[in-house]
Amino acid sequence: MITVQVDLQERSYPIYIGRGLLKQNSLLAKHIVGSEVMVVTNETVAPLYLDTLLKSLKDYRCAEIILPDGEQHKTLAVLQQIFDDLLKVPFSRHCTVIALGGGVIGDMAGFAAACYQRGVAYIQVPTTLLAQVDSSVGGKTAVNHPLGKNMIGAFYQPRCVLADTDTLDTLDERQLRAGLAEVIKYGLIRDIDFFTWLEEHASEVLAREPSALIHAIERSCRNKAEIVAADERESGVRAILNLGHTFGHAIETGLGYGAWLHGEAVAAGMAMAADLSQRLGWLSATEVGRVLNLLERAGLPRHSPEAIHKARFLELMAVDKKVIDGCLRLVLLRQLGQAVVTDGFDSDLLEATIDKATV
Ligand code: NAD
Ligand code: GLY
């Protein structure tokens, strides 16, 4: 087992990465608060892993809530169901919420834990590649609003993250590829050696070769842990984790939540960010080619869907958490392995990028 620490003073916590961790009850026991545990999962993950997790929790008074599956259910209405169940039992303030599932479950269960009785303990048990490398780490929790993705939420750190890589065995190919988009992101924003490693080893990660998969997860988590430790609440450097996300969120919201996977939208968004970076003279054509080539080998989109026309795209991009006083800021690439957050681009360059991406 590998342990990566997220250093946040009294809110510090470990990320455990390895095979068979769901069965190790002693790991969870170290981080559970109280004797009451609410497991939040969904209808797809429950038949696969809920029993195994509950066996590890046999010393606790457990309840579970099984939510409908899908990004379209990441809503305030579904969040209300979690509160209803917590109150029906009722769970006290001295309880622990465990999120068992992908990023949708992690974001919702984390937000429920942040709000229930003004905050109870929670643990992330991510079961998708995307959740193991990104969403379970760093304490961003949220639900979507019809007008914008992840617009209602809180920063709230888990007590630990338990990433059992065996759970990825049941993940379908498309979801694995979507998770790889966020892995590639770390290479692009701050870790050129990792980007180069991915150019050489992407096929092994996609083939779920255990050592390649674990290396990719560990390196991603180390990058994320360092960024979060430096800027927990995104007042500065943490924003670079959103490479491709302003474009990507416009795609997700524009198409309707769930039509494209989050990682797919981020991949197309990273290709657009690379294109705009080239227009600013920061990336060469060869470097943009490396980005597009890796995305292609990962089986990820490199273009936005045609269904979203330019005016709509710009309108959707304006609803972004990086917008300050109406000014759109984007994460772009100064060079491969070095991201910056900037508003220093002309709107005609941005429009040219959108034109190119949506044809
Ligand atoms: P997801 O949670 O929808 O999971 C993808 C699919 O895989 C779902 O159908 C799920 O039921 C299924 N699944 C999960 N684990 C499985 C397993 N082991 N075997 C088989 N099927 C499994 O999607 P995701 O890609 O994990 O997460 C995307 C969400 O994460 C988005 O809502 C995004 O906004 C959010 N996100 C949050 C952060 C953050 O910092 N909080 C970062 C990145 C993404
Ligand atoms: N996924 C972006 C962040 O955690 O900041």
C-alpha cells in the first residue's frame, strides 16, 4: 500500500492507494468518528462493493443510502434524500458519512457531510479512476445547478481517502479513459516528466496493468496533494487544476449533464486550452501535437461537440467560478508542464479557438 499525505494542519489526512484495501477494516477504523456510519453509494456500485465495505464496518451501526446513478442526479433534490435518511434514523453529530463510488457520489456525500448538523466526519472511498486521482482529494464538494456545474457546494476535507485499485477492474473502458484525462492534466499543468511517462505508458494504464495504474494514481495524488496543501480554498495556484474545465463545463452544461462524461469534456477542453496557448505564442505546433496525440491515444475527444454554437459556448463559459467582476480567466499553458491562470487573451483569439473546436 502507498500512502500520500495531504498536509493541511489539523485537517491533514492520508490517501491510501493499493489493492484489496476495502477489506482492511483497520484502515477505516482509524478514521471513523463515533459508532454510526452512513454509507452513500449508488445503484451501480452497491451490488459490486457495498457488501465488502459493510463487512469491514461490522463493528459500527451502519445504514446505507443507494442513490440513482448519473451526473444528472447530482442535484439539490437528491441531496435532500441523504438528509432525509440521516434524520430518519436519526444520525447524531457524532457520526461518519462514507462515500462509496465515483466523483458524483463523492461530491454529493461530501457536501451532505459538510451541511448535516453543520458538519460531520466523512471518508472518501473512490471507485473510479477519475475519483481516485482527483475528485476524492482536496475537499471540493458540490451539486450542479441547471445554470452551472458544481455551483452549489463547500470546501470540506475528508478524514481519509481509501483508493482500492481492485475496484477499477469493473469499471468500463469509457470511464477508465475519462479518468485518464484528469491524469494527463497533472502532467500538463506541472509535471512534464509525468507527461512524458504517460506518452510512453498510456497503453499500460489503459490495459490496467497494476504497476502502471498504481503509479499513475500515486503520481496524480502527489501532484494534487501538493497543490491543495499550498492553496486549500483556491485563492491562487489551485485554479490550475481546472485546466480545460471552463471549456469542459460549458460542454457538459450545454449538452445536458451526463451526455458527455466529465473527463471527456475536460479532454476536449484541454485541447482547446492548448490551441489558445499556441495562438498566444506560448506553445509550438509540435507541443500542441504532443497534447493531441496523447489524448487521441487515450481515446479521448479533442474537439467540442458541434451541437454547441459559438455564442452559446461563450455564454456558458461566462458562468464559471474563475470569473471575477465579469472578467473571464482561463487556465492556459505557458509551456508543457507549466499552467497559468490568465485573462490576458483577446476575445478574437478565444473565438478563433472555439470556431476551430466546434467545426
Ligand atoms: P461517476 O461518479 O458518474 O462514475 C462514473 C460511472 O461509473 C457511474 O455510472 C458509476 O456508477 C460507475 N462506477 C463507479 N465505480 C465503479 C466501479 N468500480 N465499477 C463499475 N462502475 C463504477 O463519474 P466520475 O467520473 O467518477 O466523476 C465525475 C464527477 O466528479 C463529476 O460530477 C465532476 O464534476 C466531479 N469532479 C469533482 C472533483 C472535485 O475536486 N471534487 C474533481 C473532478 C471531478
Ligand atoms: N478538481 C479541481 C480541484 O480540486 O481544485
